[in-house]
Amino acid sequence: MGPSLPLFILALISLSRPCLCSYREDPFHFDLRQTCVHDCPTTTTHHHPYSGVSNIWNDLDVMPENMFEFEYDDEIRSRQNNAPAPAGSTVVDVDDFGAKANGSDDSKAFKEAWEFACNTSQGAVMVVPRNKIYHLKPVDFSGPCNSPLTLKIFGTIKATANHSDYRRRQWLYFDNVQNLRVEGGGIINGNGRTWWLNSCKINTTLPCSEAPTAVTFSQCSNLRVARLQIKNSQQMHLSFKKCVDVKVLDLFVIAPGNSPNTDGIHVTGTHNIHIKNCVIRTGDDCISIVSGSQNVRATDITCGPGHGISIGSLGAGNSSAYVSNVIVKRATLSGTANGVRIKTWQGGSGYAKNIEFQDIMVHNVSNPIIIDQYYCDHHKSPCSKQVSAVQVSNIVYKNIRGTSASNVALKFNCSQMYPCREIFLQNVAITSSQEDKEEHIAEASCSNIRLSYRGNVSPPC
Ligand SMILES: *[C@@H]1O[C@H](CO)[C@@H](O)[C@H](O)[C@H]1NC(C)=O
Ligand SMILES: *[C@@H]1O[C@H](CO)[C@@H](O)[C@H](O)[C@H]1NC(C)=O
Ligand SMILES: *[C@@H]1O[C@H](CO)[C@@H](O)[C@H](O)[C@H]1NC(C)=O
Ligand SMILES: *[C@@H]1O[C@H](CO)[C@@H](O)[C@H](O)[C@H]1NC(C)=O
Ligand SMILES: *[C@@H]1O[C@H](CO)[C@@H](O)[C@H](O)[C@H]1NC(C)=O
Ligand SMILES: *[C@@H]1O[C@H](CO)[C@@H](O)[C@H](O)[C@H]1NC(C)=O
Ligand SMILES: *[C@@H]1O[C@H](CO)[C@@H](O)[C@H](O)[C@H]1NC(C)=O
């Protein structure tokens, strides 16, 4: 089945939803500049009785299965295109290229081993031996390669702490590689302490500057990253940038809860990515999904500490941003600043649409469910009031339960001119984590949002 049917269903949903404002809406032509024709409510507190929206939900129930065509059969695909290097493949051990793992710099050996492995035509397995610690400066692992390549990290790779070794914002940089696997159960250590101490978020007397991302995959296709521990990154741990067909599984990503900007997994401009069975405990977003990303699936994710699972920020500096078709399913967040968040800057344009958060547990999370269209990073310049916004629509929250560390368990602070549309809440039960005290009752704060309920939703708007 082509993608047109789910789109058609979505179009039906948008046509049949209860309407508070009229939009000029051609479902087959997405207009980024839809405006409210009638006065839009500044604050919505309407409860749509379930009976009134049952058709919507019946349609929605079919949606998740059909919506994600890319839920390609991972196993079949990997057998076809990304199988482990065949029996005749060349084993390339970094030690054979002069890596010492004795505290001196092993970058040259890794580069030469990569170039050799990438050049072989029968497939290659590049090996980083176990029980050793290899020290690396920034290294490029560039493609295209002549055949599928597997990088087996059994031991530890540790980053140089000397800031003048970095002339750019990436430490390990995989660029333009097809049919790559990175796995092995070893450790990638960004050794980020000195970067954190130099962050303006830690030492406010210092100017703000960026630190390197530990592992970047740029323009890779048919990529699989599995069974690794990635820790103490300089800034972000793992970034997927302009990649297609990516499988990320069984990762353990860890850094102190107070380490600045140490996002776990960052997805940008990437299509068809499945992040599965990962434990992420860091100082910033557990998973962040930003512009140009579509067909993103995150399942069986454990987060905390950190800032939770985030779509955005989007639309910074008046930019256009586009994120669509995201499913976050079976996630547990503990002690995080946010649970599931969508954040956009004022002045942006574009959209964040067709997003589903399902089967989410929150434990003592400060903002369990949040859409913030007034996001502003106060460490940069203050944000002035602006009219335009990234349009947020067709967002499903289904089976979300647990406890909130703040009284505001649900927060929808949407744009006045571009209210959040087609927000669906089904079976949401969030209580205050201090509900024993009378003044702590979970509540919802809802501005400029058009939503529908099904099942029990507590607290309601
Ligand atoms: C590591 O081994 C290399 C080559 O044997 C040697 O030149 C270097 O001094 C050693 N470094 C340390 C820190 O021991
Ligand atoms: C790549 O492989 C070809 C053919 O085996 C060889 O001639 C060439 O020198 C290799 N290049 C590198 C950089 O290893
Ligand atoms: C850091 O690296 C720079 C240039 O790469 C070098 O000159 C300097 O000696 C290094 N510092 C330390 C402490 O190793
Ligand atoms: C913050 O940075 C300044 C300037 O480098 C330095 O003098 C000061 O000791 C730092 N403070 C802390 C707490 O590290
Ligand atoms: C964004 O647009 C607003 C309104 O047009 C303008 O005042 C502001 O300077 C712009 N900001 C940037 C970063 O371009
Ligand atoms: C809940 O979170 C708050 C703020 O993050 C924290 O102060 C409190 O100790 C946490 N409570 C529990 C039971 O973990
Ligand atoms: C929405 O965000 C704006 C800007 O940060 C803030 O002034 C306002 O109080 C927020 N509204 C609610 C209901 O939280």
C-alpha cells in the first residue's frame, strides 16, 4: 500500500475534527501560512465528549499501523543489504596498524586501519580489541567504501582532553558511508569533563561556546549502531545527520545529570530511523529530534536523569523546520525535566506533525507532557514576541501515566496565531509525586490548543 492512504486518513481526521477556528485547509496541499479566520480562543478548556469524536478515534486507531511504512522489516533488510561481512571478509585489527593503547595517541593507526578496511572489496571487519584503552584525537571515518564494513569495538576508545586538538565540532565522524555496522559491546568515552567545566552553563563568567559531538554519522545509509556504551561526551553523545535507513539498538548512553548539553541521541535531517531498546542517562535531552527528520521511531527507551524526549527545538532564528511521522512507544522517564516535549521558537515556520507518544511511564518528571511554542534558551539573547510559529498538529498522547514533580502535569503553551491543532489525549493519568500534600494537585495548563479526549484523561485541560 502506498503512503496515500494514511495521508488520506489524516486528511479525513482534519476535516472531521471539532472546529473552534476555521482554517483554509486543503488537505492535499499543506499550506504553511494557514491563519485563523475567526477569533481564536486564547485559552481552551473545552472537553469534547468522547461520543462526539469517536469517528476520529476509530480512524486514528488504524493510523499507527499504516502510518509508518518505513517500519521496514529490519531483519529482512539487514540480511539483504547489511549482512555481517561475508565469510571471506578481511579482518582489520587496529593493533596491526600500530595502535598501542598505552596512553599515547592512536589516531593515525585508526585512520590507516579504516582506509584499508574501506578499500577492500570483499567486506571488512575492523576490530578494536577488548581490554584495552585507545586514545583518539578527532578522526574522520569517510566513505564511500568498496564493500560493507563492520566496526567491532570490543575495547574502549577514549577522547583526547586537549581542546587544541579539536579544530571542529566532531570527535568521531563517520561521513558518507553506506552499509556500515558499528557494534561490539565496547565503550566510547568522550572524556568530556574539561569541556563541561568550560561551559557557560556551569561557569557563568565564561563566554558560551560549543563543544564537540562525540560520535556523528553524517549522510550514512543502511546503518546499524548496536550494543555499545557511549559515555561522558564533550557535548552531544550521538548524532545522526542526513542519514537514511538507520537502526540504533541496545545502547547505553551515560553522563552526569549536571553535564551541560550532553544530549543522548540527536536526530537531524534523517529519514527512517528506529531507535530501540536504549538506556540514556545524561544532562540534556534523552533523544532530540529536529528539523528535516521524518519516520522516526523510538521504542523501549529508558531515560533519566536528563531533559526527556524532545521534538525540537524547531524554528530558531526565524528558520523553517519540518518534522513528521514520529512514534515514541514504550518509554520510561525518571526524574527528568520533561517527559515528552515539543518545543518551538517564536518566529519560526514549517511544521511538526503526525507525532504519537504511546505507552509512556513518567516517574517524578517536572513537565510530563509539554508543548512549548515559546521556547527560549535564556543563556542566549532574550526572545522578543513574534507572530509566526512552527505549526504543531496531529499529536497523539496515548496511555501515559505516572507522577509529576511539578503541579503542572500537562502543559500546552501554543502560539496565538498558529494554535496547536488535532491534539488527541487518550488514557492519560498523571498525579503529583507529592500528592500527599494538599497543595500539590496535578493540573493542566492549556493555551491556544484544539484537542480531543478519549478514555480517562487526568488532569484534563
Ligand atoms: C606507547 O608506545 C609507543 C611505541 O612503543 C612509545 O613510543 C610511547 O612512548 C608509548 N607511550 C607511553 C605513554 O607509554
Ligand atoms: C585500495 O585497493 C587497491 C586495490 O587493491 C590498491 O591498489 C590501493 O593501493 C588501495 N588503496 C589504499 C589507500 O589502500
Ligand atoms: C595540546 O595540543 C597542542 C596542539 O595540538 C599542543 O601544542 C599542546 O602541547 C597540547 N597540550 C598538552 C597539555 O598536551
Ligand atoms: C570560572 O571561569 C573563570 C575564568 O576562567 C575562572 O577564573 C574561575 O575559577 C571559574 N570558576 C569555577 C568555579 O571554576
Ligand atoms: C526574525 O524576524 C523578526 C520579525 O521580522 C525580526 O525582528 C528579527 O530580527 C528576526 N530574527 C532573526 C534572528 O533574524
Ligand atoms: C522529584 O523531583 C524533584 C525535582 O526534580 C526532587 O527535588 C525530588 O527529590 C524528587 N523526588 C523523588 C521522590 O525522587
Ligand atoms: C507561555 O509562554 C510564555 C512565554 O514564555 C509565558 O509568558 C506564558 O506565561 C506561558 N503561558 C502559560 C500558560 O504557561
